[in-house]
Amino acid sequence: MAPKVVLITGCSSGIGLALAVKLAQDKQRRFKVIATMRNVAKKEKLETAAGAALNKTLEIKQLDVCDEKSIRSCVNSIPQRHIDILINNAGIGLIGPIECQTIEEMKAIMETNFFGVVRMIKEVLPDMKKRRSGHIVVISSVMGLQGIVFNDIYTASKFAIEGFCESLIIQALKFNIFVSLIEPGPVVTEFEMKVYEDAEKADYSQTDPETAEIFTNVYLKNSKAVFSSLGQTPEDVAEHTLKVITTAKPPFRHQTNAIYTPMTALKHADPTGALMTDSFYKMVFKYDTLLHVSLKAIRLIRWQAQKMRQGARLLGFR
């Protein structure tokens, strides 16, 4: 059977790079990967990681999800415009008090994280409909299900794309096209670390001192602890995505970090929202010491589990 053509956006680093390499190096050679990025001058890291797969099962192309001409040019360069699987990964982040963020910065988030995905889907959907076959994958976030303090605009962009896909999937299934939302929690990538590094150096004079204090000394401190304890690697998310796209009937939603499932379920347990808001308020402002102790315990458990898995592999167990 011919390999499936997979177009992935945002492959210069992080999840996109890990996913492109994972699929291109598939031992069963099930995929032909079109790894795209806005700035192809940043392709060296991907080329190195791809190794022998480069220009065989992996091809790098320029594509800017904010530019319709760039998108069409890239898709037109693919034989018969045939794309079996579209993986929308390109995204940008923004954290901090909204008083310190300009409307232009907020629009930039929506342009990439929401309209960027919409532009890609608009371009490939008609071809998939004609073939009555295809799979559209969106790298979303648990923040598309649950708002997180000081992530207001980023969360809004993910909520928007989740709502868009919830509406789209009903129509898509009529044409035998699957839609899947991959929902990671914290992922340790250059993208994430840059967002937090910039936040530590930013000017918060546009907000009140109390809010600035909460963001810098509560939120940022807690975020570091969360990432070190609960953060996944891009390779983890790539492995989850591989399982989704190779499933006979792919799920609409797939969370990659089971630790977050109870948190995202709070709003469904209480339709008024009180349980969710009260739980998060207390976790941030009343029980932060308990939170840090719990995170340290989780980090230790995960470290021990990792060592056990490594030991099992050395002994020949899978």
C-alpha cells in the first residue's frame, strides 16, 4: 500500500519537529512527510534529526499559515494536491496580565492559532471531500477545554479552534473525513521556554502592583514547578499522535497527559462552574504549598517509573 502523505505545519522545532521525524522514520514506511515551516532558514535542526529520511520519506517546504498564497503554493506543489493527513501544529503563545498586552499582540495569537488552522483546512478540505477520504489533526491543548489563569488570550485561541472543530466534524464525517484534536498539557519545548523567559523580563507597569506580584511570584513560580513535574517531551506527544492517526476510527479528542483529565472534567461535574473556579482559586491562592509538595511527589514517582522502564528494557522486556 502506498504511504500516506502527511503535511505538518510548524516543524522547525518542538512537537512539529518531533512528529515529522517520528513519522518519516517509521519502520513500516507508512508515511511520506511534508514538513513545513514559515522560515526555511531554520530547517537545519530538522534536517539533522531526520537523518537518512531526509529527501526520502521527509521533504521540507516553506509554508506560512498566516499567508493564503503561501499555503496554496505549498499544497499546489504536492502531486495531485493529495494530502491524506493534515496535522495543524504551528502556534504561538502569550501569557501575562491582559492590561500589559496590546490588541495587536492578541490578534497575532488568533491569526496563527485559530485562523492559521482555518486557512489550512479551507485549502485541503475540498480535495478530501472529492476523494471522500482524509484525516485532519489539530494540536490543541488542555487549555482548549479548561481556562488557566494569565493564559487568557492563548486559551481563547484554543477554545475557538475546539469549537470550530466540534462543528466541522459532523459535516466531515459525512465525507468519510476524520477530525482529531490532540490535547497536551505542559510540554517542555523551546517554544514554551521562550514564552516564559520573555515573561520574566517583561514590563508590567501597565497593571496594578498586586496583579504584577501575583503573576511574577505566584504564576511563574508555580508554572516552573508544573513543567518540571508534569511536563511531557515533544516526543511523547508525537507518540500519542502516531497512535491516533494509525487508529482505524480515530477519536475526536485525545488528551496526552492523563494527570490533567480530572482537572478538565471539573466543569462537566458542575454545570454552574462553581466547582471548577473554586478548585483552581484555592489551588493557586490558598494551597500553593500543598501544590508544590504534590508536584515534587509526582516528579519523584515519574522519575522512579522511568528508571523501572529503562531497567525493563535492559533486561529485554517491553
